[in-house]
Amino acid sequence: MLTIRDIAAKAGVSVSTASRALNNNPRISQATRERIQALADAEGYLPNYNAKNLTAGEANAVGVVFPTANHTLPENPFYIDLLRGINAQLVQRQYVLSVAISKTPEDLLKNVKSMVAQGKIKRFILFYAQADDPITNFLRQHKLRFVTIGHPADHAEDFFVDNDNLQAGIGGATYLLDQLAVKHPVFVESEHDWGYEQQRREGYERVTAEFNVEPLTCKLGELNRVRLFIKQHPEIDGIMATDDYNAIEFYRLLREQYDISRFPVVSFNHSLPDGLTDADLHSVDLFPEKMGSATVALLFSDREPLESPTPGQIKIPYEIK
Amino acid sequence: MLTIRDIAAKAGVSVSTASRALNNNPRISQATRERIQALADAEGYLPNYNAKNLTAGEANAVGVVFPTANHTLPENPFYIDLLRGINAQLVQRQYVLSVAISKTPEDLLKNVKSMVAQGKIKRFILFYAQADDPITNFLRQHKLRFVTIGHPADHAEDFFVDNDNLQAGIGGATYLLDQLAVKHPVFVESEHDWGYEQQRREGYERVTAEFNVEPLTCKLGELNRVRLFIKQHPEIDGIMATDDYNAIEFYRLLREQYDISRFPVVSFNHSLPDGLTDADLHSVDLFPEKMGSATVALLFSDREPLESPTPGQIKIPYEIK
DNA sequence: CTGTTAGCGCATTCAA
DNA sequence: TTGAATGCGCTAACAG
């Protein structure tokens, strides 16, 4: 294995000079810096992270924390895209993506603690934002840097990246009413009252007010209740759902009672293959990969100043497809 | 931070003795070993991975390689469960899970190379099995240990973990014909000819032969072709599909032409929430978490002998729910 | 601007 | 069985 000593020897300089050159330390002449970098490049020298981390007292790794099983389901496809966006940025910074994922909160906390204590990981990304969370409590307490995906429920000072769900709700509803010419759109949400659902609903309600149409919301759950709801609202001629699953489920129940075709639906976060429904499915794309990139930008904003207007948070725009 | 020197000092022994005690080195007395371990435990000592890795010349990390975007879609939910199973095992071994995920094969290879060269990672898990793959070529060439999820297309000597897709196909088909009393089951697969689909189909065909029913296969794809297929086969009274997506899509097309209810369907890998279809959906559970665990067992089988009958491969059983 | 020296935390050689 | 000394690869303090 090629070490920095080898490079120093071949360049005829001391090890510390080589180190300085390779790390762009200002205390070195432009000439030798370039000469040594070129040499290292030519020889294919690559630094040993473990050694670097040992001296730095900090690992070149970011811990990505997945939620425990209970609230994972609807988000799965999103996670993979997030990982892509995150890793693309980490690679550029010579960082590595380490995952913490466990079934119970206790195990998860252990996992994170070990990353901190043994692995010297000092930066984390959380794939959830939950009030009164042991992980975030731990990270805050140890003054470690972290960014959550989604708006933190408590602790307004936490850094986070989120979709601009209100705007996306407005955009989706406008598209439904304007482009798709729907007169009686129903807003369909899960039974979980997720924060993003509330924000998208708020957007929907603002638009219906503006268009002078009656807002109508259906929370999924017990099937017969939903069926009754549908029976009572035969006027419905379009759906805005908080995600593809909810869209498809509601549409299916609608089809039970009415024989419709090419029914306009706007949903978020296109996460399912086409072919699962014959609805006219449009989607508000929330750019999970961009979210991932933005997360990393925020995570390193102590080193690389950010041009975000609101320090500590980034909102990702949307696009309708 | 508490180091091994601190422990040695408090125990009144030298650093090397402390090191040996903590690593269960045989060259130490049972008594001092236990005494020092108890002390370290009480003091809350935790070793610094970077230092350990530096001396060991190898990182306590396993690289998990995701496929590039083109063949990711149908597997997403599966990946998360795999990660859970893998990480549970890694934590036990004091290992960390590092992810390589990129959009292009070139970037992915760079990612992996950096893990090897700079990160000193020597063990990998691949979330795919593909013939003529640059990543596996690289790993083989450098004699690094890796296990693939899924049967390797070439290189029969590679280690892998897979579902017992043939048996699962037999089990699913038997369930459909026997328990669900279906007389004319259709086998539905994607247009991709994945290896696991072929194996499940083989299972299906064996069972139909045994039950003396005509095997019937439909490959999804162009909608009107599938519609025609359905029209030509009004006898179909049950579906066996290679995954939930295919099951729901085919069932939807079937519903276009026939007004049926409580239609029996057997699928694999239950990956979608209920409520997306009104079919009577049964699922062959393939235990992705167990797969993850088994992968790690195989990855470390050089250190921890395995009781698997077939060295280098593990097949995960199934269960119908 | 560059070189010498020391040290990060740990495992391991060599002596005792 | 234990201890002292050395080195893993790299960075940084201190000299020059």
C-alpha cells in the first residue's frame, strides 16, 4: 500500500510537507503543492481514512438514521431516492454513508451511541421528525450536528429539510381545478394525521376557497365509513390524495359504486409503477433526491456557508407531472 | 474520552495487558481478564474504532451496494427489510453498515473502490446479482469477500443468499390449487424475465402438472395484448403473480372484462399495503430480514463456521400468509 | 516555506 | 503470564 511516506520520499520532501501539500495547507508554496499533488495523483496515492480519522478525532462518515418499523411503511421508495441524493453529495466531500436501522427505539439508540462513541461520527441525518425522540435528545445533548427530513415537531431550532408541502398542496389543487377542470375535488388523506398531510390539505383548502368550491375531505380507515362517504357525495369528480396508496385505495372504493373512466387524480411523490390503477393519475413530484442533497448541504453548513434565506432549513420545490 | 491507558492505569496493569484482556487474547490469565473487563465495563470504556482499524489494517465496516437506478423499482420495500436484517447482525459483531449507492455504474464503482482503498473495507453485500458486473469483477480481482442477494448469473463460485424460489413457487401454487380450490390458475409475470420469476414459474408448472391442470402464463407489458389474453381465457379463476404489483395490475385488467368478487390471488413478498385491491390476496412471505441475517452469516463464514449444508449459499424458506 | 518531532489509540513484537 | 517498546498512517506543534 502506498503511504504518504512513499510520496514524500519520491518527491524528495519530508512527510509533513507532503501532508500539507495534499491537504491544501496554506503554509506551503504553490509550486511544491502542485508538484506533490501531481506526483501523488500519478502514483495513485490514496490516503488511509482510518489514520486520518484517528488524528482528526472525527470520522469521515455521516450516520443516516432510519425510523423504527412502526412508521416506515408509506415512505419506503422515498428512502432509496433520499439515499441517492445524500450519497452523491457525501462522495464529493470524501465522506461515507453509515446506516443506523433497528426494530426497536432502544436498539436504534444503542446503534447511534456506538457510532458516536466508537466510530467518532459527529454528523447525522434522520429520516423522520418526531416529537420527544430519544435519538434527537441524545444528539442535542452531545452537541452533535444533525438534520431531520421533515419539519421537527418540537425544538424549532433543529435543522431540517422538508418539502414545501403547503405550496405543493396549492399547486396540486390548482392543477386539479384549473388544468383538469375538476369541479368537486375531494381531498383524501390517511388516518394518521401526518404533518405533511395537514399542510397539503391547507393548500387544498386555500385553493378551493379561491375557486369558490366547497372543500371536502375524506380520511381513510374503516371501509364502510368511506363507502358511506362516497355514497353521500356523488358529485365528486376528482381526487387529490396525499400519496399514491391513498389515491388508489379511494379510487378503488369509488369504482365500486360508480362506473367511471379517466377519472382525474392528483397525488404526491409518485411511488408506484403505473398499471395499478386506471385512474388518470397525475403526481406532484417532490424531488427526494434533491431533498437528500439539500440535507447534506445543511449538515455541512458550518463549513460551507449556505445561501439559503432561512438558515437551518431548506424547502424543496415541487413540480407536477 | 476514556482510552485504554485509563483502564490500564486504574487496573494497575500495563496497556498491553489491558488490550489483551479486552480482546480475549489467550495469553492472559482468566483472573486478570475478568477483572479488567469488569472494570472497563463499569467505567464505560469503549474502544476507538479508528485506532483499532488502523492497527488492524481493516475497517469494521461492511459495504452494502445498491443496484443502479435501472433495475431498482420493484424491490424497494424489500431493501429496507434487508437492511434491518443485515444491520441487526452487524451490530452484534461490532460492525458498521456503509452504503454505496449511485446513479451510474461508473460512480458506483468509484464509490466501492474508495471504500476499499481509503476506507479499508474488505467485506461487501450486493443487493443484486448480475452477469458481467464491474463491481463484482473488481471485488473478485482484489480477493475481497462479498455475498450477493440473489443467484449469481455467472461465476457459480460466488457466495449468495437467495429465496428458495422453486419451493416457494411450488408452495404458492399448491396453496392456490389445494386450499383456495382454484381450477384454472394463471401465472402472471413481468416482462423482464427475472431469474426468480422463472424459478417460481417452474414451481407453478410442476404443481399444475401434478394436479392435472393446464398451465397458463401471462407476461405483462402491452395492455391490449394482455386484455386479449384475458378475453381468450375466461376460464381463469385464480392468479399466481410474481409480486404484488403484477398481481394488482393483472387483476385490474381482469376486472375490466369480468365482474368478479373475492378472486383468489397468490403473490410473493407482500410489499404493498392492503386496500389497493379487492382481490383475495394471499402472499408467500420470503422473509427479507432473515435473508439479511443469512447474508451476514455467509459474509463472516471464514471466521465463524457455518452449519449450512451447501457452503457458499443459503436458501431462505418461505411461509404463506 | 520546510523539516523534525511527537502523538492520536491501539495491538503486537520481543523480553522478562 | 505480564510489561516495555515499536509502529500502524497521518497531522500538527514547534523549530528553523
